[in-house]
Amino acid sequence: MPKNGLFGDTKKKYCLTSSKTCLSKAGRSILSLQAVFLSSIFCVISYAASAQNATVDLVGDSTPAIGSEESLLPMIPDIPLDLAPAFTAPLPGELAMSELLILSLFCALIIFSLLTGWAFMREKRRGRGYLLAANTALQTLQARLDQSESLLNASDQLMVIWNGPSSTPEISGSLANEGDQLPQGTGILAFGNWLHIECAQQVEQAIDMLRTTGQRFVLNAETLSGGFVEIKGSVSGSRALMQLRILQGDDQDRARLTYEANRQANELARLKHLLDAVPMPIWSRDDEGRLSWINQAYSQAVEGESIDAVLQSQIELLDQRGRDAMQQAQSLHADDDVTVSRQPVIVAGKRQIFDIVDIDAQSGTVGIATDASEVEAAEKALERMQAFHANTMDQLTTPVAIFDSTQQLQYFNAAYSAQFKLDPSFLESHPQESAILDRLRTNRSLPEQADYQSWKADFMSSYRDVDAKEHWWYLPDGQSLRVISAPNPDGGVTYLFENVTERLDLEKRYNALIRMQSETLDHLNDGVVVFGTDGRMRVSNPAFTRLWDIPSDLLKDQPHVAAVVEWCRRKFGDETVWSKLKGSVVGLEDKREGVVGQMECLDGRFLDYAAIPLPDGATMITFVDVTDNVTVERGLQDRNEALLAADQLKNTFIQHVSYELRSPLTNIIGFTELLTSEAFGSLNDRQREYTDHIMTSSSSLLAIVNDILDLATIDAGIMALELGQVDPVDSIRAAAEGLQDRLTEKDIRLDISVAENMGEFVGDQKRVRQVLFNLISNAIAFSDEKSEISIVADRNDDSISFAVQDHGCGMPASYQTTAFDRFESRKAGPSRRGAGLGLSIVKSFVELHGGTISVESNEGSGTQVTCVFPIEPKTATNASTQAAE
């Protein structure tokens, strides 16, 4: 406490204020007197100046002057009338004027003195009154201050005063309570030591705002011991005041309820904020079933504009079917407050699966929807995986059985049931492993044991093992089983029963086969040697040592391939071949490839060698003596070259002769036409018959010569097609017109059928007409009189086909394979045999276009020849090569 009480400076400041007030008023009085004094001097001087000119009645003139200043000066006694003449008497010369001035100054000083004394006395009396009033007010304030301090100390209150932003707080009063042990002095400001952390933070923030911005506050804070303190903050001038009061009785109960309500409200606000931030739709309904609150995720799920809009429109997350399903689920679980159902929900235009949880509260319901799409997908994937694994395990031929930690069977595959001939219904009842072993013993599916119980206990000890164990079962029926018992992490055991009966039998067979293979290699005439991955010899047969004359001492120590090659180089010195063979054995290439070739040894023998990589990384090299084969092959090559030369000579001869025959044939045909035209005279019937025979034979011979020249040109590879747009209809018509005489002669009718979308294709128009001409001519030759020949033209996506069919005698099956060979012909009825070049020419021209030709014939029912031309022919080079071949 300060020396003069809580407000000890008040009395001093009040006295100082009163003194300043008195001095201020005395100063104003003195200033007024100075003004009066100066005015009096001015009046005296003015009056003396006017006295020199005339005599003035002092009494009469002075009275109004004094009377005009009554409001400013006190009353002055009148001058006696008997002294007036003395004052009014004229003064002689300059001396009288100076005396008059002195007298005026003297009178003014007397007047000023009187006025000053009077003013001082009046202000003194007034100051004494102010001082008495101030003392009375100070006594009253002191009494009130003492009363306030007494009340403050009596009501367990504490006052904290800050006189400035950085001043030390002044603390008055005390807080004392039986249940609360509160700190005293400045320790009370350490709020974290005696208030809950939330309350301490709130009080400190309020004090900071009070001292910086002057914001008042009233708080109820809970102490660590459970009591409540009322804290008020206010300002008084530049001071910050904080009052602390312990609440008791009703005030404490009211503060506790208010604090609890605020805490619950804050908790509810935090909970709502949390629920609003949860990405799962959450909602609350009132007792009428209407939505009363939703979170942001619910609004987004139903694509609402805002939460308020969704609540106002009562937009439901579930459709009518989903709501009916929820009501049905609630009716099935009427005794349970929580209903869970998985429902499909349309969220943002996309169908998803949600787990709907609806909780029945006291005055309504609350619900939450959890997206279970991924969970459901994972569950289905797990089910599919389990089904797949089960199906896969059932497909295995290895029996599998899984037991849990209680030694009950949890899974078995079909092979397990079949191997031990156990009823699946018995296994599906999840029996104990002990029961299964007993049944296996009864079925004689276990190894025979002298002490079965000890063997059984030892076998079932796998439940206590950490690592897998291996058991061998030799069953009475001759089967051998390799049993693997692998402990599971959950305490169970997985058994795998591998039937190794066949494997053991295969091992026996393999060993026998190895022995037989060794005997076979030893009796082979071909040399065989096998090198391992380290390059050393593993296997060799006697033929290999005989071919290369390798001593037996060299083979004892499994020599390296380099040593073997060095020895063999004596009979064959080509370093390139041996480098390839050595590289195939010890090379480091990523891809191992075989090496094949032939070598001619120095002794005149020919050997075919082959290096073959083996699956195990080894390399087998074989040497086959092909001396006899090479000798025969060389003889055949020489003969073939001679035949090729003869064929070339034949082609040259035919081409030369054909060219030589065309000139005389042209002359014969020309002169025959001249004779037929009767330009040099008429011909009788016999002469005309002779000229017709000459013309027909010459034309046939010219056609044969032309065909031979075309074939020779094709064989030489110099036939070039003049490609252009070909109209199939025009080509058929032109070919038919060239054979009109023969058709008329045999009275044969042509039936032509052309597809509507036929169009054109790229080809040599002349050769296409020649192909059609030969086909129709061949059909006429093998058709009966008064018969019919069908010509069908069709178009596909990338090809055009011409099919010419006659109804003649047909071809025998043996002739169809050689129908397109050169000079292959057969007699057509009474007619003579042809040259056998027509179909060969057709085949060559079709293949020049990149097309194909085929023949279908049944003896006695006719023949059909089909030519297929591509829309865009292949390159001339490839087509010419194919036609020549």
C-alpha cells in the first residue's frame, strides 16, 4: 500500500490544483490593478495638460470621471472643498508644471497602493475559502478511500494497477479461500501456475488487449483446484486496472455453469468443424425425420449449391430405393440403436458404394456414409484371388493341407483328398489333424511304424517348430511321398505331400539311359565331344579320337578346349574355323549360337562340323566324315552345270529359230491373203480351199512361234509389261471377237457375267486379252458342238478374277498337276493335239501381273480355269522372276 492510502497522491494533486487556481485569480486581479493604475496616470497627465489653459472646477469635473470608473475602482473619498483653490491656483512658469507632474504621480501611487491592498485582501479571503473547501474534499475522499480499502480487504478481492505500458504493476488486496491455495504478490500474475491452461491463455490475451488498446473484459476462469475467479479489466486515464474476485456460492455455481456451457459450445464448434472437414457425408435429423444439419461433404455429394440450400430443399443422399432398404434394415434390427447397410449412391454423377451408418439418438437420428467402393473392390478382388488360388491349388497334382493353430483342417485341395482316398465331406467338417492321421492309418495310407504314437507325436511337433521340416513316407502300396511341414505365422502348419514315386523311377530310367547313351556314343562313326562351361572336355567317343588321332593320355586329365584345338590343328590349319569353335565353347556372348561348317583336312577327307550349345551351358561339337558325299555332290554339280548350259543353248536355239521362222511365215500369210483377195484373178473352189488351208496352218504356226518367243522372252527375264488402265469388259469382248469363227463353226454360245462394280484395274491390256483369248480358245477346243462356255468376271477389295468354264470332257486328275507345264497337251476328241503352250503362256502372263491361276476339273463334266489379277500389280522385277521360274 502507498503511504497515503490506495489513492495517496490525490491530496497532493488536489492541493496543487487549488494553489494554482488561487494564484491564477490573484494574477488576474493584479493585472486589473495595473490597468487601473496606468489609466489613472494617463488621466492625471491629461488633466494637468488641460489645467494650463483654463481653470477647471476640480470637484465638478472629477466626480464624473470617478463615477465613470465605478465598475473598475473602489470608492475614493472626496477631496475637501476648502482645498480646491489651492489645487486650482495657477502655477507660475515651468516650475509649477513639474510640481504638478510630481503631484500627479504621487497621487497615482497612493491610489495604486490603496487598490493593490484592497485587491490582495479580497483574494486572500477568497483563497482561504478555496483552501477550506479543498481540505474538506480531501477528507471526504480519504474517508471513501479507506472505506473502499476496507471493503476490498474484507471481500477477498485483488486489484492490479498498471500506471503505464512498461510500469511495474501495483497489487492491492488479497485472495484467500479455504479450498484454493492461490499465490500471493506478483505470483498471482503467473496465471499458468494456478489456472487451467486454456483459461490462462485467455486471461493473458485479454490483459494484453487491455494494456494496448484499452479493451475492457470480464472473465470467469477455473483454477486448478476446481474453483472459479472473476477477473475484470478496465481503464482509468492512462492506468490499466484488473480486479480479481473469488466466486462462491451461487456466483460460483453460475460461473461453473457458464464455463461448462462455453466449454461445451467450443467443443461443439470444434466437433462441427471437424465433421465439416471430414470427406464423408454426415447428417443429423430431427424427431420428424427432416435434415437439421449436414457437413460440406454431404452438400458436395448431392451437388447442392450450399449447405443452407440443401437443408432448405431437403435433398436426400439416398434415393427412394436406398431409403426403403435402410428402413427395412432398421426394422430387422429394431432393438439396436445402430443400423449399418451397404448401399449404392450416386455421388457427383458417379455410382459408388457407401456403408451407411444410422444411429438412433434421443430426439432424432444421425448418420454417416463411408465410401466403401475401394473396400468392396478389394474384397471382391480378395475373393477372386482366394477363389483363383483355391482353383489353382485344386489343379495342382501335389496334395496340400493347411491346419490352423488349433490343429483343425482349414483348407485342402482335390489332390489331397484323392491321394489319401478321404471323403470330402469328412474333410469339410474341419477335423483335427490327429483324427485325420488315425483315419489314414486305418486306410493304410501311412508308413508302417512300430510305435505309432511316438511317430505321431514327433510328426505333429511341427506346430512348435520355427523352420520347415522334411519327412519321407514310404507307403505300403509302394508310393514314396516327400512331406514338407511349413509352420504358418498364425501358429498353424501347411503340409505339402509330393509324390516322388515317378521321380525316383525317372532317376532310375535316367541312369539307365545315360549308360545306354554312353554305349551308343562309343559305337558311333561320327566324332562327338562335349565341353563343360569351364571349357574342359567332359565326354568324347572313340570316333572323335580316331578322326583326329588324339592319344589316350591327353584325354585322361579332361583337357581344355585350347589344348584339343592345338592338337587337331595338325590336320586342319584354318585358324578362323578353330577360333569360331573355341569361341562357341568359352565365348562370353549374351546369346549363344551354334556354328556349322565344313572343313577339308590335309589328308583329303571332308568333315562337317557343328558346335551345338546345350541347355546346361555345355557345348557339343560333332565331326561327320562326308568325304563320299562331297565327291558325289561335286559330280552332280558338274552334271547340273552341263545341263544348265544345254538348256541355255536350247533356249538360244529356239529363240533364234523362232525369229528366223517369223519372216517366211509372214510372207506366206501375206501372199495367201493376196491370192484370197482375187486381186490377180478369180479362184475356183478347190483353189480357195487350198488357200484357206494354207492361211489356217500359217496362222497356227505363227501363233506357236509367237508363243515360243514370248516364253523365251520371259525366260530371259526381259519381258516388260505396258501397264495401263484395263477394262475387263472390253478385254472379254475383244478376245471373243477373235474367236468368233471357231464359235460359229462349233455352234458354241458364250455366257458372259460381269459384276456391277467391276470398274478397271492396272495391267497390260494386250497380255490380258491374250490370256483371255488362250483360255477361251482352250475351252472351245475341249467343248462339244452346240455347247456353252461361261465367262464370269468378279471384283474383290484388291483383285479381279476371270473364270472360264467349259462343259466338255474335263481333265483327268493326273493331268491337272501338269496342265500349265510347257509342251503338255492332250488330244481333244477328233481334233489334233495342240502345241501345249497356251496354258503355260497364260500362267506366265498372270504371274507377271502378280496374280495367280488355278484349275478345277472333273473328268466328264468340264473344266474351269480361274485367273486372279491384282488391282495394283506387283513390281515388274519380282513378277518377272516368278514368271520365269
